[in-house]
Amino acid sequence: MFLSNLHILVVASGFILGSAALLGAYVEWWYVSMAAAGALLVYHTDRAFRHSPEDAENAPERLAWIASHRGFFRATAFLAAILVVVSAVFLGWIWVAGGVALGCVGMLYSAPFLPGGRRPKDIPYLKTVLIIGCWVGGGALLPAILNPSESSSMGVLVLLGVYRALYITPNILAADFYDSRGDRKAGLAGVGSRMGKRSLLLASVGSLILAVAAVWMLIDRGLDAQLILIDSVGLAGLVLTIALVKNPGPTLVGWLDLWAAFPLVTWLVVLSGGT
């Protein structure tokens, strides 16, 4: 499942729907479909359709699986592109403009268009900042800004952005850390690839502590305490997994991605009338 990238559809949908649920906001379903399909296209482009020399050492099993399933990747990429176009037809132009801007950042960050054939993700720390920015911008802030609820004050949106950035940071750092061997050889400059296991754990625990502070301030500004505590289980589970797993296998990053998708549970709680 993880080698196919299809779990990214769940992560993107969960991030958007869970963030909207925290704010008590209505979410545009066509935006959810456009963002989820767009995220899949970005991951397909980076992992299946673009030569990334670091993968030869980081994930040889992924390269082998992709090589034997080219038809699958072409078909799912085509369907995702169709869904993006159809969704855009039903959305207002400002939604499309915001989604396209974030999608372009996601597509271009691994493209060798800089002087010397460098990619944006080759620039120190820029890779990490761009990935976090795309997830937070597309998964939390853009929908909240374009379709605000009564809770969507500027202070709440800033805190939500900080909370969601802290929520995804351990996932991004861990993905870089587990790929650090090949990344260093290829000259990539993700923050996590420069860390040791202890530094990764300290950074992850630090993200959790800072997220707790952000949660406290969000509750103080009127967000549902029970709901946001449910939502934060995903971050706690992510950090705990990083701490406990001693011998990571090739699918560990995929499982970490599912912890990042936990906000989908937040939305399901609201949908069921549980809070």
C-alpha cells in the first residue's frame, strides 16, 4: 500500500477535514478532492516519474516496485489529474489559484531548474520548510481563510498554523532521517538527514511539547477541548513510534504518514456527533 503512494490521499484528506473540524468550519468537498489528488500527483512525480538518485540507496525496494508497476502509476496519475481538473471546474477561482500555487511548489521543489542543475530541495533546510509549508498551507490555512467560521480569528489561524506545522514536523524529520544515507550522498539538505537518532527524538519531543502549548492557547480561544485533545493523539502516536522503533523497515515512513492522517478521526468524531 505505502509503495503505491495511495495512502497520501488519506493523509491529505485527513489534514484538511480534521483542521476544518477543529474550527467548526464547512469544507469545500471539491477542494478536498483537488488537494488530495494534487498531493498524489506531487508524490508520484517525485517518486515515480522523476529520477532521484538518492532512492537507489534509500529505497531500492521502492524503485523495484515502481519499475514493475509503471502502468499502475500512469493510470493513477491520469485519474488524479482528471480529478484535479474536474474539481477545479466546480471551485471558485481563488480556491483554484491557491491550490495550483501550492501544487506548483510541491512539483518544483524536486525539479533541477536552479543554476548548476540544483533542485530547491538541495538547498540547506529549504526542503523541510517547503514540505511543511505545503502541508500546513494547503491542509489547514487556505481552507480556513477562504471559508472562515466564527472561530477563525487571526490569532486562532496563526495558532492553528503553528500547531499543524508542529504536528507534521516529526514526520518530515523522521522521513529524512531514515533516508539520510542516500540523501547525503546525493547532496540533499533536509534537516532530518543531518540528525542522529537522539537529535531526532529530542526534536520530535520538542515539537510535541510546543504543540501542547499551542493546544492550550487554542482551547483558551474557544476551540473544543475534547476535540483538539483527540486530534493531538496522532502527534503523540507519531512521536512514540519514532521513540520505540529501533530497527525501521522499508514501510515505517508509511506508518508514520498514517499517524499524520489521524486528524481524519477528528473529523469523523464531529461527523458522528461525538463532540
